[in-house]
Amino acid sequence: MKKIKVKNPVVELDGDEMARVMWKWIKEELIFPYLDIPIKYFDLGIQNRDATSDMVTLEAAKAIKEYKVGVKCATITPDQERVKEYNLKKAWKSPNATIRAYLDGTVFRKPIIVRNIPPYVKTWKRPIIIGRHAYGDIYNAFEYRVEEPIEVEIVLKSGSEVKNFKVHSFDGRGVFMILHNTEKSIRSFARSCINYALSEKVDLWFSAKDTISKIYHGYFKEIFQEEVERRKDDFEKAGINYRYFLIDDAVAQILKSEGGMLWACMNYEGDVMSDMIAAGFGSLGLMTSVLVSPEGEYEFEAAHGTVRRHYYEYLKGNKTSTNPTASIFAWTGGIRKRGELDGTPEVVNFADKLEEATIKTIESGIMTKDLQPLADPPVDRYYYTEDFIKAIKERLESLLKG
Ligand code: NAP
Ligand code: MG
């Protein structure tokens, strides 16, 4: 089979443990035999991050900014236990946090829908994508525990001008907290959400509680409205809508909906709702994740981690049944986006075919162990990772000959 030529580079960020092992198999079996693809490779494996004092992560982020498209394998975020395990110089920061900060991006989580792995919520037929704002609110708050009667005031200083506001008079014990956010961060968030909704051609929902928090939540609502207004023509062209909901209404609507929207959430709501939606769709092995910047740079990855427990089995020489689906979709997401940006429909078509081959393989009853208990109709066995990938490869070849 003649390889399909990809015009511009895709930035590849390699990772750790079982995710890294699967990542290599995916490249060797499902990507490189079919695509002539220029790769800018960065090894974000924990040993290389340690050896480069984490400079490799920053360089990878810069490369994504330059080439616009990255694909990332799951990586270890080291804690003290990992520092010992891998004999590290220190507990380096989460690579995802470093890249997100550099690109000022937002992370979107999107489930892969497979017919015989039904979501727990019967009405859900299409993906519900969650976009979570990742700055401020309770995550960068000032908190205080009150132990005796006190008056709490807030003092605002600007040069020589000073303003005081009374917060609360405590006549006994209690707590208080001060939250903040910035226009820049909220605007970047809104822009990333708009880019992603346009790119996926799905409606954009934003929810908050501006009836109660008229100023704070109201500020988010206002910025979203303004940013949507600026892209009005693009929304029309894409045939998608923007809708604002009160958060409690949004929760109820989501449960009754068919899915097929991007739900933009404030930080805390996004933290909670993304886990609720992920659990509702069934398996971590079917959850993808994409980082989108306000300028339209994209980094695709699986939402799960390095699958550490499976890796220790692999190191003992045992076969594992680890689900590579979300990692395959990280590659197809990146390849499709590359093809769209380059104007090369044959590249986009390859991404579509590989996704189709993966989904149809699962729908034919060939799946990994994590999916077996969820399958309806039930299946009587599960496949090891390598055999599952082989089955996808066979199907892909027949689709490409198609
Ligand atoms: P994990 O890798 O997400 O795995 C947790 C458990 O979920 C696994 O033990 C496995 O359950 C199941 N699972 C996850 N992905 C699976 C897949 N593809 N196929 C089958 N089962 C899957 O989380 P972890 O083991 O707690 O964390 C390991 C490392 O990942 C940590 O060092 C953390 O820092 C890192 N991490 C990285 C990212 C990222 O790079 N985006 C995200 C999260 C975590 P069973 O063991 O029951 O089979
Ligand atoms: Mg959470």
C-alpha cells in the first residue's frame, strides 16, 4: 500500500509506563505503515524529563505553538514515591500543567461512543464534551478559619486610594474565603471553547449562577456573550448555537439530552461534572482529551494515566489487556486536525478510517478487559492489547482498500 503523505509536522510527546508501551505499538502497527508523516519527537518519559531538568517539556510546548498540532502519550506526574522509584532529582511539575500554562489553553474531555458499550444514561447518544476553566475561583482562593468573634473587612488599595467593604461580623466560629478571577483568563477560556465548538461543529453551552452571583458569575456570562458575538458569522457558517443556562438547569438538561454539545463550565463545576460525565459514559479507556489554545493550537491525548498497575505486570513478562482506544484517538485527533489545517482530505480520511476500524472492532465483540463487563450484548472473552491492535489493523486494511 502506498503511504499517504502528510504535509506539515505533527509534534509527538512520548510518555511513561504502559501508556508508552501501547503508544509504540500503535505507531508501529496503525500509523507509520500508512502515513508518511513528519514527526517532531519529544521524549517526555520521566527519565528524560529528569535528565533535561524538565526543559524537554517546555521545548515540546514551544513546538506545539509553532506547528499547531501535538499528540501526547500519558506521563507520570511525580510525587515523592515516584522520586524514589525512578531516582529523580526532584518531583517535577505535571507536564500537562506546564504545557497548558504555556499555551494558555483549555482541556476538553470527549467520550468515544461505541454502540455495544451503552452509557449509563439511556438518553445519551452523542458525546457530551466538557470544557473546564482551569484558573481561579476556589482553586486560587484565600481561606480563613474564624475561631473567635471578629469583623471581616476587605481593603482595596490603588495608589493612595483606599476603600473598605464589610464582609461579615462573626459572633462565633466560622470560615470565610475570597475568590478571584481575571478578565484575561476568562476571555482565553471563552475563546478556546468557541474554537473547539466550531472545530467539532457542536453547540456551545455555558452555565453559571448569575441570578445569585450577579457580579462574579455575571462577569463570566458577559465575557462569553461578547466573545460569541465576535464570532457570530463563524457560528452561523458552522450551523451551531450558543446557549447560556443557569447551572442547575444545565445539569437537568444534560441528563435529559441526547448529548452532542460542548458544555463549558467554571472551574469547580467542571471538576465535578467532568468526572460525572466520564463515569456516565462508562470507561476511562474510552475518554479522550484535547488541549485547545485561544490561538487555535491543539494537543490531543487520552484522558487516562500511564496505567501503572498494568505496567508492573508487563515488566514481569505478563500480557495485559490494556485498552489503547483513547491513545489511538489521540493520534487520529491530531492527524485529522493536521489534515484540516493543511487542506489534505486524504489525511483526514485516514483518521476517519482508523477511528471507524477501532469502533467497528469493538462493536464486533473484540475488546479489552475493561470493556467486557460493560458490553451489551455480552461477550464471552476479552483480548490482550496486542491482539486487539492486530484486529483493528486487519479491519483498517480492508477499509483502506475499500
Ligand atoms: P491511570 O493510569 O488512569 O489508571 C488507573 C486505573 O484505571 C488502572 O489501574 C486501570 O484499572 C484503569 N485504566 C486506566 N486506563 C486504562 C486503560 N487504557 N485500559 C484499561 N484500564 C485502564 O491512573 P494511575 O494508575 O492512578 O496513575 C498512573 C500515573 O498516571 C500517575 O503517575 C499519574 O501521575 C499519571 N497520570 C497522567 C495523566 C496524563 O498524562 N494525562 C493523567 C492521569 C494520571 P485496573 O488496574 O483496575 O485494570
Ligand atoms: Mg475532579
